[in-house]
Amino acid sequence: MAGMQMLDARAATPLDIVRLKDYRPPDWLVPNVALDFDLDGPVTVVRATLSVVRNGLHDRPLVLDGSRLETSWVEIDGARVNATPQGDTLTLAIAGDRATVTSEVRIQPAANSRLMGLYASEGRLVTQCEAEGFRAITWFPDRPDVLSSYTVRLAADKARYPVLLSNGDPGVLEDLGDGRHAITWTDPWPKPCYLFALVAGDLVAREDSFTTMSGRKVRLAIWTAEADLPRSAHAMAALKASMAWDEQAYGREYDLGEFNIVAVADFNAGAMENKGLNIFNSKYVLADAETATDADFDAVAAVVAHEYFHNWTGNRVTCRDWFQLSLKEGLTVFRDQQFSADQGSAAVRRIDDVRGLRAVQFPEDAGPLAHPIRPDHYAEIANFYTATIYNKGAEVIRMLHTLLGADGYRRGADLYFDRHDGQAVTCEDWLAAMESASKRDLGQFRRWYEQAGTPRIEVHAARAGRILTVALSQRLAATPGQSVKPLMHIPFRLAVIGRTSGKRIGAERLVELTGPETRITFEGLDEPVLLSLNRGFSAPVVVDAQASRADLAFLAAADDDPFARWEAMQRLALDVLATDDDPAELVAAVGATLAAGEAGSLDAAFVAEAVLLPTEAFIGDQAKMVDVEAIHRRREAARTAIATVFEDRWWAAYRRHSGSGTALTPEAKGARRLANVALAYLVTAGSADAVAAAATQYADAVTMTDRLGALTALINTSTPERDTALADFHARFAGNNDVIDKWFTAQALASRSDTLDRVEALLGHPDFNPANPNRLRALVGAFAANQRHFHAASGAGYRLLAGQLLAVDKINPQSAARLAVPLGRWKRFDPARQALMRAELERIVGTAGVSKDVLEMASRALA
Ligand code: ARG
Ligand code: ZN
């Protein structure tokens, strides 16, 4: 599939670009694979036996992919061949239409710091093959449209590797004598090689079982280090809930005798859906009240669900090529969002989804790294595991759900599974199934797959007597490589709210925007009205509508759609914080929300979300040019006003909601959230009592939510309580990776003026290990999200980031490439900062020997 080359004038090496239009079906299929691993020693020996079959009428050779393999020998039908790899490919001429190809390679997992292929983590051996890691294990056509049945034999030292896991069902454990043992796993379901996995090491299991809807009993196991076993209970409960939910919501049943999850400390991504053997970043498995926040508990459940749901959306039906990544990821994120919403607090979940989309995906879509949810070219596919593919992809599936209705959507999903079970397919196949089942034409809707950029919807309303006419027009800005954009098909929910009654008038309307402008009318109105727009965030768009601050404050108190109500407060805050105006109207609206909470008409979880100001980064995203210092100053002034004006009421909220124990009910979680928001405002107001309350909460906390909430409230102060809590936190949780990550992040996000120096110092801390992706993200990734300090006028923040990126690139290119993203936002800043950011990107691109991953990201970011 390698196509033309993209030459960056500054780059030492050109990038090979892979293009969607060059897709060709595989020349050879591999119906069966037998793998034999000899895992002992610093060198792992891998013997692979591939049954290969010519695919179609052609005389092309078999071309296999391999990366960093030391090849011992290759045989075709039992005869040695003189096979010399050409770079990362091995070309074998085969006379007949089928053959058995056997090879033996040597690999060194302990020396593999890229964390792709087979690698070591805390002495255990684990794999990560998606997207293109399998080629670092053995010679193979490493592409998702080659599906094979696997038989995998693992042989290893008993003491070092007591547990040996792979995909499918296990055979009996063989004793090999001399302290070694072996086991053979068989996976009956044909799969692409990116879903292959093995794990070997010292692990213990939390075991349970689940009986499927057709009455099959499945053994469940979550494997962790022995000390972590007690922290896997929440993940197990989430797994069982996910299995039941997928049966009920999508009619999908699990299909093997066992399901294994393994927690790993060193992992590039969140988790991986390998068939029957999900491998997880331990951050998304381990949780207990002492070490995990409520948000962590929710993230564990969401990721467990996500990976489990991939068994159908990704594994049983997989992707034809990597341009189709959102076919499985967007869909599976939507499914995990549906699942999470069904577990309770749907409104707050939706607000959280939107907050995340706006924090990461909207900026991506508005800058040089913008790409459609189905990209049409890439140099390194690992760079496309983005918020666009995942989160905008999920919004696109949600819009289909909205357009087709729950029943039409379900019929479409059923048809998709019926038609494509066992196949490697495309986004087009998904859309075609949705179309056939619903009899709807999705021709224009397909543009969501082709076009990058966030559409803007401009809203104008005109009142004549009892009729309100609303005109909705769509605009699409140019994005890299796409200057002219045809119009989109956008489902847009809206309603009118009476300005006198405070009640919704008539039903909510779902309007399908397809032309440049759509007009709708609301009739029979007896009072002035306000518009409630994009209710439930029905489309991933930016809405431009005029509304006075008084009207926004009114909607923040009266809108009956929880998302729109929260949104009204956000819009009010953004409006106020874009100016140096007195924040009185914003403060009053916060007061009204607090009052609604006190009166019991709003729940604590919602109040906590609504009274939080937008982040400095999000405020910056609204402006033509980000004014780093002004945004910080205005936001702090508003925070201080909200804190001091309502100091008594924050105390009341704090007393009422703190001390809610360890329960994970929506009520208890909401109470902890509001208590901690109140505490942060109290510390901002500045009384000694507030600092004392935070110190007490820190010391007495029975949950990580409360302990970290107190530490976060104190982190920006210059008090002895802050220093004590910070030191205690580190000592108390020494050795717990996930918690020590929080210690780094809290300091990296601090707004205190010494933050940059602190981060510099922390880079030298003995616990800082850039080879561990979680730790790198916890310190350097978090720092880059600290708008004020990362964008220090001196450019020191940019230098710090680029220096870390270049250092990490030598260890782990995937991890390094992600650090280029914040520099890609350079166009949003003033000329001086632009120059400093560009200079760092140029330095990266001009460095000899940078990885393909980094080179692609940095050169795109510069464009
Ligand atoms: N498929 C995995 C998931 O979303 C993520 C794999 C990440 N791979 C990567 N190269 N970053 O569940
Ligand atoms: Zn996924």
C-alpha cells in the first residue's frame, strides 16, 4: 500500500505515505497460523507456521512484514529457502496456489522500550499488536484484512512465568521437566493479527463467571500482581455488567469459554481488545476507595466496557484497513457511552462527554492536525488514534442513532452483524446496513466521514405576533487539504422556553439541516420566548446565536434539557470572561444554581458541574487569538468573586455534602463532587478556616476523591498545609504507580507562579520515568495542558516539552509523537509565541534520526 512520498524540506528523511485510494485486497490469505514461543532468556525464539493460499488469479509473490526480527531460517513446504529481508519486508516466490511457510526468528522483549510487539513490563512478558506490532513478533502479512485461526504454544520457565495466557481456549498444561512448562491455546475465531496476544508471568486472578443469554457459562478472570488483587473488584463488576448490557442493548453474546483481562504497568494506550485476552493499562483496571477517585472508578468501568464491546464491534466484525479505524473505535466509544449513561447520571455523563470532546477534539479539528474520522492518508497509523477517530467518531454514530431513532438504529446494527460477521469491512458497509434497515438515504450524511472540521451553526430568530421563525445556517471552515466543503446533514434538536413562565412551550423539535439555511417556525406563542439549542448536544457543532447575558442566566435556571441548561451557564461565563467586565451577572447565575441545589430542584452532581468555570484553554479556544495572561487574570477574578460573595453558602454546601463515605451511588458521588468544588472555592476565598478544613479533609479522607480534592484545593496556596499534604501524599502512596501519577499531575497543573520550576525539578525526581507512558503523561502531558505556564512568554515551557519529546523519541516514538500535539496549536497565539513554538517544531523536524511517528506529527503541525 506504500504510495508516494511526502517531502518535508527541513526533514532529513522523507515519509512514505499510505493512501486509502491505493487499497488492494491481499495477494495471499493465511487461513491458519501456528505459533511456538520459547520465552526464556533474554532472547525469545518464535517459530511460525503459516498456511498460505493465493487470493485470486495472479502470479505475485508472498510479501511478509517484519520489524527488528533476527531471522534464523525460512522454509517453504519444508525446504529451506535463501530468504533475505529487504528492510521491513520479506518476499517469497511460491509456485503453487498454496503452501506452508515456516520461519524462526529471535526477538528481545526485555530490550523493547517501544512497547509494541512483545515486551517486558515489571518482569512479565506482554504483547501489544494494534496497529502494526505483530510484525515485531514474526514475519506475517500485518494487515487487518488477513484473518487466521491461531494455535499458540507457549513454553517457559515455571518459576518466572507461572501463568501463560493467549487468545481462545487453553489446552492442558504440560510439564517439560527441567523446571519448564508449556501450554497450547486455540482460538476458534479467525482474527487479524492485531488481535493476537500473549501474557507470561507472575500473576494472580480474581475469578468469577457469567452465564450468557443462551445459558453458556463463561469463566472470567482478571489477572494482576498479587498485591493489586483486592483492587480488581470494581473492574470485575463492570465486566459482568457490560456482558449483560450488550446482550440486552445489542443482542450480542460472548463467544468463548473464558474471558481474561490482564493489568500491565507499562502500556502505550488505555487498553487493548485482543480476542478473549484483553490487556489493560493498569490505570483502567485497578481501583479502590483509597487509591482511585470517583472519576477513576467511572473510567475503569467505561474502559472495561469499551474493550468488552469490541468483541463484536472490532473482533467478530473487524476493519478492512486502518483508514476504517473509526468503524470500530467511534462505534465502540458510542457503545461505552450508552452503557455508562445507563449506569446512572446520564445528564452528567453527557456533559462530561462534551467537555472532553471540546477540550481535545475541537482544537484538533480547528488546527493543522485536523483530519476526517476516516482519513485518506497517513505515514504512521499510530498517530491516528485520536480524539477525532474516537470521540468525534462516537458523535457521528450518535447522530445516526438520533436520525434513525433507537429502533431503526438497532435494526441497522443487527443487519450489520448479520451481513458481516467474520469479515473485515469498511465504514461504507456500516452505513449501507444502516440505510437498508432504515430505508433512509444517508448519502449526504456520509460527508461526516470525509470532511474534517467542526461545522458552525448560525441561528437567527425573528418574532412576528405569535410566531417565531428560526433560521439555521451552516458554515464549514477550510481544513488542511480541504478548502471547499459541501454541506453536511446535521440533526439539530431545539425547543423554546417561555421567558415569563420559565417552561418549555410545545415539544422539542428535531430538525435535519441539509441545505445552507433551514427555517422552522414555532407557532401559537403567548409570551416572549428563548431558544434552547442543540439540546443533548445532538450534533458536534459550534452554535453561534445571539443571547443577552440576562437571557443566558434565565436559561441557566430554566432550561429543561440538562445539557442545554449547563451550556447556558457556560455561554454566560464565556461571554463575561471574554471581556474585562464586572462578572456580577455570572456570579448571580452561580448563586441561582446554588439556590436550586439548596432547594432540592437540582441534584448535587449537576450543581457541581454548572458552577465550575470553563477552563483557561477552552476560554482561549473562543478567541481569535489566545491572550494567556488576560484569560488567567479574568478567570481568577471571577473565581474569587464567586468564592467570596457566596462564602457562607459554600460553607453550607460543604457541611451538607462532605463526609459522604465511600459509596459509589450517584448520590454519594454527586455529594463528594459538590463538597470538593465548594472546598476549592472556600480556599480561593482565602480564610484560614478554609485551609484548615482542607487540611483536615486531607488527613481524614476515606476516599481518594476527598484526599485528592483537598490536595488540589491546597496546591495553589503558599501554606504549610500545602507542603505537608504534598509530602504526606508522596510518602503514603510510595510504590503505587497510579497514585504517584496523581502527585505529579497535581503539581504540573498548579497555577502557582513557580510551576515551571517545579516541573523542571520533578523531571529529575527519582520517581520520574519517561519510559513509562503513564508517568510521562502525568508530568509532561499534564504540564502542556497548563495553559498559563506551558505558554510562558519566555518559551521555556515549549523548550521543556520539545526536549522531553526528543529524549523520549529514542525510547518510545509513539509516546513522543503525542507530545507534539500541544505545539501544533501555535496559530492560535500571538506572533512572539508563534515564533517560539514554531522554532521548537523546526528543531524537532530538523533533528537527525527522529522517528517516523514524530516526523509526521511535527511536520503536519508546522503546515
Ligand atoms: N484498540 C485499542 C482501544 O481503543 C487501542 C489501541 C491503541 N493502539 C495504538 N497504537 N495507540 O481499545
Ligand atoms: Zn477501542
